[in-house]
Amino acid sequence: GDSVTQMEGPVTLSEEAFLTINCTYTATGYPSLFWYVQYPGEGLQLLLKATKADDKGSNKGFEATYRKETTSFHLEKGSVQVSDSAVYFCALSDRANDYKLSFGAGTTVTVRA
Amino acid sequence: GAGVSQTPSNKVTEKGKYVELRCDPISGHTALYWYRQSLGQGPEFLIYFQGTGAADDSGLPNDRFFAVRPEGSVSTLKIQRTERGDSAVYLCASSLNTANTEAFFGQGTRLTVV
């Protein structure tokens, strides 16, 4: 079945540092890939998505590229801010599974001023 | 409101009791999903509705869990004879339809079974 494996945390960074969170997936079909973010005290929000191979999703300075050859969807940001402190979840959905989301375990990121 | 609304936000119940968790999706969204998030884990799929019918309930852990969506809008997740292992955050999400559109999540209900 579908599954997602993402880098374990927690990750602690200084402001303006480079952030990367690794994510790899296993899927039987041709999934869409997502990064969701959960800020403290808030619900899950879609951060970015990519629906086919070589697509790049981007939002709020974050980027991730759908790499079919390595089954990966790594999240990157060049210069993090304190406000980026959150839990980040990699996820996939597949038409064969009615587009229900399969999530990774989440990576907690803390950015220090 | 404009988003997915879940009530209550917190629920503490005694072991063996029955609980109901409510989800009010975004108006017009036909697809509704329930997920369960245990501490330190990502959300796990429970059940999916397309309109009034449960199209996929393969994620429900056992027959103590049941969910309904009688009018194709509000959904209720029902848990009978609660156990301490049921303690988790229960998340609801809705999307316009199932054709690969964005799922919007509610803030969740934190259930604690004591």
C-alpha cells in the first residue's frame, strides 16, 4: 500500500538558516504529493503540492520537487524565520485510494531568533 | 464560518463511555474524511464519505467506531465503549470533490479517555 517516510525530528535551526526535510514515498499508482504544516495551536494547512513528476510546488518561500526516479519530495527553504516553527507533514494521495491522504510521522521544526 | 468546524475541541470521558464527535464541513464540499492523530504521529485515515454514503471505512479500527453523514453535510463519529487507547486527536477534512482537490482540515477534537 501507499506509505510516506519523512526525516525524523526535532530540527532546531537559527533564523536565516537553510532548512531541508527529506520525504520519500511508496505508492502503487501515480500519486499527488503534499506538504502540510501545523503551526502551534492551529489546524493542518496545505503548504504546497505537486501532482506529477518533475512538478515543483512552492509557497511562502518553501519548495519541493516531485522526483519520480528517487520517489522523493524533499521540502526546502533557503532562509527560515521564527514564524516557520511548526510541525511539517509529508503526504500523498492516490486516485486508486479515493484520494485519501497517507501521512508521514511529521517533523517538528523550531527556529531560534 | 468559512472553514471546517469540529466540536467539541476537547473531550474527556471515562473508559467504557460512549462519545460523539461532530464535523461541520465547508458548505458545498461533497467529500468528507475522518483521520486520527496519535501523539507524535501523522494523521491516519479512518473513513471517507462521498455525499451521504461511507465510500471507504477501511480505516476504522474495530466495530466500536462508526460514523454517519445523514444529509450529506454534517458528520458524526461515534465511539462506543471507549478505551484508553482511543485517546488521540480526531481530525475531519472536507474537499469540494474527490478529484484531487485540496482537503481542508478542522482544528480537531482532542479525545482523552481516563
